[in-house]
Amino acid sequence: MGLWEFILRGGGRRFIKRKGSDAGEAGRAMEELRGSLYNEFHTSEGAKRQQQRFCGPGVALTFNFVVSVGIIMANKMVMGSVGFNFPVALSLIHYIAAWVLMAVLRALYLMPIAPPSKSTPFSSLFALGAVMSFSTGLANISLKHNSVGFYQMAKIAVTPTIVAAEFILLRKGVSFRKVITLVIVSFGVAVATVTDLEFNFFGACVAIAWIIPSAINKILWSNLQQSGNWTALALMWKTTPITIFFFLVLMPVMDPPGLLAFNWNFNNSCAIMISALLGFLLQWSGALALG
């Protein structure tokens, strides 16, 4: 009788109501968790936070340094012992391979979402894609006609050019600590490569011409990533087709004839595809370092 009296007097109703209230609170908690996870993985702001959380400046710079060393060696081998003397075509292959890899990531829903199209004008993306084509194409032409040491020395000059351009155009100063760090790193690279310096007038002209678009490319990329909440892969996905278009325009002008007559055997093709994979990793790591 005690149990029935408890139920009849409303205790059962209060118990059911309390259980329903607990279930409602659990449901709301699950919805909040689901919403939080959605914001972290399916919005541009969340994807940007995840990128910064798992790939900070130290990790990104280390990643970029290792890949940079690898691709310089790989590209020098491709344009040297392999005999692929088409630097702009090599850049084109790099970006086509990068686009294919990103398309696979996109098909698997692993590509970070891009910010709304209205947040970044197409003219900014178009300018970045165009500058990237000149920067990458001239970099490979410079590597073809210069020794690795001279190429690295020219690459060192890009950093002070960026600092000077940002100070003149954007009034963006650099802390004394960063200046000392840049000087030490640049001095270390210079000492490591000074024994491989070989001067070539045409190569030197190309290296000097490469410094300006390379600096502009890094400034534009950094500003777009930071102002538009772009992740590295999302911005690469948007600008790569534009860069490929410009490579197709530049290739007949800047590359020698004979691309189709090249010996595309298994070994040569494997070397070029390894270079292309490193090219994708270089572009990604560089974007991470700038973001």
C-alpha cells in the first residue's frame, strides 16, 4: 500500500517529471556539445583555431624548413641528373598535383571550410594566384641556372625585403628580438651554403627578379589568412586554379621547347612526382608558417 499511496498522491508524477527534466538537461547538453563541435570543425573560424592549436609557429617553421631543404635537393636533381629542363612546367605539375590531393581531401570531407565568399573579394584571390605563379616559376628558373648556395642566398634576401615592404606600405614594425632571430638564421644559412656559391649572370638576374614577387606573395598570403580567417588548405584550394592558369600562360614564354619529347620513363616520372609531392608540402607548410 505504501508504494501505491506514493504514486496516487503525486509522488510518481514528480518522479517522472524529475526524470524528464534530467533527460531534457542531458539533451540540451548534447546539443550544445554538438554545436560546439560543429563550430570547431565546420566553420572557417573554428578550422582556423584548430590550425593554430595543433600547428603553432614553431611546428610550422620546422615543417617548412625540412620540406624546403628536401624540395631544393629534389628539384635540383630533376632539373639536373633527370634532365627535366622545364622549370615552369615543373611548377605547373606541382600545382596540379596539389590540386588533385586537395580534391581528394575535399571529397573525403577533410578539407577545412572556407570563409564566406563575400568576406574576401575575388580580386584579392586573383592577385594572390597571379603573384604565386611568378614567384614559384622564377624560383625554379633561379634554381635551374644557379647553384644551391646562390639560390639560398637569394632566398635569404626575401625576408628583409618583406620586412621593409611591410614597414613602408603597411607601417608594420618588427621587434628587436625578431630582427636578431632573422639575422642569426640568415647568417647560419649563409655560412652553410657559402661553399656552393657559383655566379651566373643570367641566373643572378632571375634571382633578383624573383625576390620581389616572392616577398609580395608572402605579404598578400599572410594578410589574407589573418584578415579573412582562412586556413592554409582552404586558401590553397581557392588560389591554385588561378595559379595553374597563369602557369599555362607563362610556360610557352619562359620554358624551352621540347616538353613532349622528354623521356617520361618510370624513374624520371617517379622523381618528378616526388618533387610534386614535396611541392605540395612546401606550399602547405609555407602557408601554415605565414598564418
